[in-house]
Amino acid sequence: MALLQLTPRPDREALPRPAGQLRRCTYRRLIRVAPGEYGLYDVECLYPDRLVPIPLGDLGTARPICNACSAAHVFRPDED
């Protein structure tokens, strides 16, 4: 069976991110605290070993911490 190989295209650039949006991270865990249409979430960071979560607070307090993260390999390449 042949697998599709994705190749990066140099003519494509990352789309600009709105100021309120978090980058997609493979080590971030969102925990729903309050149900509803606009539920509240707590954020935990599982970097580097995914064993001990580091609580970052709600989305508002976690956003500047996550955006300042210097571990570039944990984010999707199209969002850097």
C-alpha cells in the first residue's frame, strides 16, 4: 500500500494567528471545568516527559506562557 508523502511547499507561508488563539501544541492538556456553550478550561503543560503535568491556570493566564514557549519542536510547523 502506498502512503501519501506530504512535502513542504516553499511558496506557502503560515497564516497569521489572531491574538487570542493558542498555537497547537502536542504537550498541552485542556481540562473542561464548566460545561456549556462557552465552557471554562484549565490548561496543563506536559512538557517534557508527559508524566507530571504543570498547571498553567485558565486559558487567559496560559496564553502568554504558551506563546512564550521556546521549545519550537512541540508546535506544528505551519504555525511557527
